[in-house]
Amino acid sequence: MADEEKPIEQMTVEEAKGEIDKRLSDFTRPYWDKNHPLYNQEVEEVRKLHEVAYPQKGAEPHDGLADKLEKEGATLEDIEKAGEKNGE
């Protein structure tokens, strides 16, 4: 559950957006430390907050392409080259 008393599912769009801003601007939170024991929980909660804050756009803040490429060992240069090929 979110840090507040109110469950994420009961938040308004504005409350969810505020909570996302709060969490993502605090670099001491588990969201920014993949080795933190609460990292997965924090990421899941931020995902749920996105579902509430941006229902018309879907739950995912991005498609995960950069994460997939990073896992495959792609460098920033590789990612930039791929973007150029796709007209980005």
C-alpha cells in the first residue's frame, strides 16, 4: 500500500500524480536502488499509481525497451543508433 492511509486504488488522478512525483523525486527511496529489499514492491506501487494517474495511456510509463536492451548488454551508443534507424 502507498505511504498514505488511502489505498492507491482509491486515489484521485491528482493524488496519484502527486504521489508519483513525490516518490520519483526522492532518490533515497527503494525505487532507485535495485538492491534494496523493497525495490520490487516500490516499482509495483509506482506502476499502480500510473494506472490511476494515466488511465487513458495505460499503466506502463514506458515500454521497457531500454531495460530489455540493457539486460542484453546494449550500450547507450547501441540504443542511440537503434533510435536513429527508427527515425527518432
